[in-house]
Amino acid sequence: MKKKKVKHDYASLFFKKTETKARNGKTVYICKEHHDRIFKILNVIAKNDVSLFSYLFNVLEHHFATYQEEITELYNNNHEKPF
């Protein structure tokens, strides 16, 4: 079930610097196509003022907040109970 889309200001949601620093995170790999797209977006729209780490952090935070209930339900339905 998809949630009703609410129009948000994309820039205010995703083009903000995070308090967390990349060095405190983990290394992940993304495909070259996505990497190139994100860098183009950050370069042109965010004027290189936001790091790749901050952008991905914000996208994931939004994703988890938006789909928390569905993720929890799917997790609970697929998690093997010990007894």
C-alpha cells in the first residue's frame, strides 16, 4: 500500500548538511549510473554545498520515516520467531 504523496520542498528535505560525518559511517557501493546522477544533481542544484554522504543520509532518513510502518510489518511477518 502506497502512502498518499505530499508535496515537499525537495531542496529543504535533501540538500541539507548532516551533523554526522562520513568517517563515522560505513562504506557502501552504488552503481556508476546512480553515482553520476547524484553528483550531477549535487553539482548543479545544490551548488556542491552538500556532500554525497549528507544527500544519501537525508534520502535514507526520509525513506525510513515514510515507510517505517510497512518495513516494520514486513520485518515482523518475515522474522522467524524463536518459539
